[in-house]
Amino acid sequence: MKKSNIYASTLMLMLSATALVSCDDFLDEVPDSRTEIDTEVKVQKILVEAYPKTAYIQINELMSDNHDMYKEDNPYTTRYYDEVWNWKDLTESNNESTQNIWSRGYEAIANANLALEGIEKMGGATTLTLKEAKAEALLCRAYAHFMLANEFCMAYSSADADKNLGIPYVEEPITTLNPHIERGTIADVYAKIDRDIQDALPIMGESYMTVPKYHFNEKAAYAFATRFYLYYEKWDEALKYANLCLGSSPATMLRDYDALAAIGQGSSFYNAKTNLYVDAEQPCNLLLATTRSNPGTVLGNNSTAKKYAHVPYIANNEDMGANNIWMDGSQSSVTYYWKDRYGNFSGTNIYTIFYRLPKLFEYTDPVAGIGYSSSVYPVFTADECLLNRAELYILKKQYDKAATDLNMWMHNILHTNRTLTPELITNFYNSVAYSYESTEDDPDGLGSTIKKHLHPKFAIEAEGSTQECMLQCLLGFRRLDQMHLGMRWFDIKRYGIEIPRRVINSGGLPQKIIDWMRVDDPRRAVQIPLRVRSGGVQPNPRNN
């Protein structure tokens, strides 16, 4: 067995607590029966496996405000989907289960650590290839821990980061049975991610990469640093890396929505559109990853989880189909403004989607027709980095610069003659009601709009201020940019956005609210998987 698989299996077993008797002999041999990583080629090969193979996309979309329940008696669901949408601690297994997100994340970390150990045993990063490989390994280790922390911990906040639980930060290959690793705090985790990023960036490069878009190339590294330091509340550091990523001509890096629109409209073009969306040749795609999961099926057309869907009510009132700031009066139809239009699917169930995630299948036995669903997704894009920079400008109160970036994103994806200014944005959002407000026509506060109350733990100005209104615009744009990609959940956590579990009736309108995710709800930190908790890893707290 390859050393990488041994390390990954040991780490997964350690953190999942599956110390079965049948594994004892195998585990007893771990420290000594290993294939050494002792050449540059072996280091490069192991780094291919240093990226998580299970994505956060599906679970995050279902937990977010992008999905309502469409009719309580809707049979198109499973217990897994029921638990995820209802924010329950998972007991059901699935390719996208928290167990697989956890294990595949730590497998990626194990392989990154294996590469780093191999480099050190060869005398250190003494060649250009080894320097660049060391940078990639450090970035992979930092990224996997970063995503695990954002999934399984409360959102980082400098106000309480030293009090909230983190995750185990694994920095060396595991060579002993059942090592004891503490979770520490989210402050500890972010400090170590910071260190790994700072160690990596001065030596990073892509000269040895045959397909850079599937590795931490330079642009992807800067985009990661931008997102990390944005979440870390280090605005100046994040802005520095956003500018390095975007360069002097960011408009040339953005997604080509005209090319997507030219393919055609309708479900028959789904495969062509999604393949172009994740094309490595597109300048916008900075880092791509494969996932052994099926977000393209669950979140795409012919959805397999239709009970919980991005229903037309959400689309028409909160995001892609809503009357929004870009509408300049040139057309009455919202769809006119989109360069590449969204699709509506109706019948027994009804939902609204962009065409983004391909539905793929990898055969392990082509003759028997056995294999697993998979997909490709963009981990980092220039479009996201541009919006992250706009957020940084807003937080730094550089509103004109923020408006420039918001205009650039808006005009790239939409047909509109409108030019956004801080004044226009402030006036527009002050004319929009907040979601879930009780009114004479809606006493139960079931309805929603493009605007929601923000409760971040970092300081922002009062509701109705230019800063708050521009953040509303930014968050709405990023919700659209990241639709079906799982990132909305992290904005909900970072900004303390309160969201309900809402039931939509057969007429397509809100019927009732059955639960709320409040600001300090501990369920914002997804529960540590059961097998991991059984092994002694401290669970996330829950209210009774």
C-alpha cells in the first residue's frame, strides 16, 4: 500500500475512531512499512492528492437561505436531506456527509504533510521545483484546515476567537496509534493557517505544474489569501492580496457570460454550459477541484432533492428574479438583464437554477457499470476575488472604489446602463424593506426581500447608513455569483444573518416558518461527525 494511503487512512482512523480489531495488525506496521517520498516526481504526485475529494457545496446550499421546503408532503427527499435542511446533527450517511467532508479534508492534509516530510528528508527545498512544491503543500494544508474550520466551527471573530472551539491542526504525518490531538480554539487554527500562508507565498510558483488550474498556482494562492484575511478581519492584508490577484486589468479576468449565453437557453444546453463554466482555459477560474459527489445532480436540473429547492419564491423575491438595483427601466422583464439566463423547472416540483455544476460519473468498473457520481467546481474565481475586494473597500469606507468594483461585476454579468454610486446604492436599499418583517399584509413575517438584517461581530455602521447599504448590495451580488456553490452559508455565518426554515405551499407562496437560525445559534457550527465524537473529539455545543 502506498505511504500516502497509509498516512491518510491512519489519520482518518485516528480522527474517526474506527480502531477495529481487524485493523490492528495493519496499524501496528504503519511507522515502518512505508514507501519513501524521496524524489521530486513523488512529491509532485502526492500533491495531486492534497486537495479534498468531497465538497462542502451540497450541504452548505441546503443549510442556507437558498433553499425552502416545497410542500411538507413532498416525497422527493431522503432522511439525509431532511436532516441537513433542518440543521440537525447528521446520523445519515451520504457521499456529501459531514463524515466524508471531515475525512477527505484530513486525507488531503495528510498528503500535504507527507510531501513536506519528503522534502525535508531530501535536504529541504533546495531546488526550484521543491520550493514550489513546498509552497503548494503548505497552501493545501492551510486551505483544507480553513474549510474544515469554517464548516465545523463558529465563524471567526476577533471578539471571541479565543473562546470558540477550533479543529485539530495536524502538522506532521501520523506515525503512532490513536494520538491525542486537541481541538484548540478557532484563534489557534487561524494563527497556524496564517503562518502556513506566509511561509508559502514567498516561494510559490507554477513552473512544474502541467495543469496549473488544478493546483495552487500564483493567482489561486493570492485569491485564497484574500478570502482568508477577509475572514480573519485583517482588511489591509486581504486588500494587498486581492490587488496582487486581480492585477491592473481585472475586467479581462472575469467570467465570459456572453460566451455562456451564446451556447443557447434551455435544459438541453445544460451539459455544454456547465462544461464551459468549469473550463480550465477560462481566465476567471483560478483553481478547480474535482469532487466525488453529486452537487450537479442535486442542485442542477432533474434535481434529486426537490423537496428542498431554490424555489421561484426565493428567486423572484431575493435574488436572480427579484427587482434589483441594476434595473434601469429599459425592460420590464428581469430576465432581460441577465446575459446568461437562469432556468425554471416545473411540474410536480418547481425550482430555479443557474447552469453551473456538471453532472459526471466516474466508472470503477465500466463493464459492470459501477462507479460514483462526481463533478468539477471552481474553488476560487476572479469574480469572487473582485467582490471580496469590493467588500474590503466598503469595510475600509472607501466607497467610490467599492462602487467601481461593484459596477465591474454587475456590467460583466448583466445588460444594464445603470452606473452604481454610493449615493444611488444608499437610496435604493433604503427604499427596500427587510426580510421577515411583520406587516399588515404579512403579520407572521413570512415574506422576504433582497435585504436582510446584518449582525456581524465586527463593527459596521447603523442600518440605513452608506456602509450598511453597500454591504447589502455586496452580499446580494456575491449570493448571485456563488449560487449553487455553497459559499452563501459562510456569509450567513460571518454576518450573523438570521434565516428561517420556511415551508412553501402548493401555490408557491410562504405557508409557515418552522424554525429559525438566530445570531448565536450553536448550529451555525456543523456538528463534528459521530464517528469522530465517538473517538473522543469534543463535540460542538448544542442547546437543549
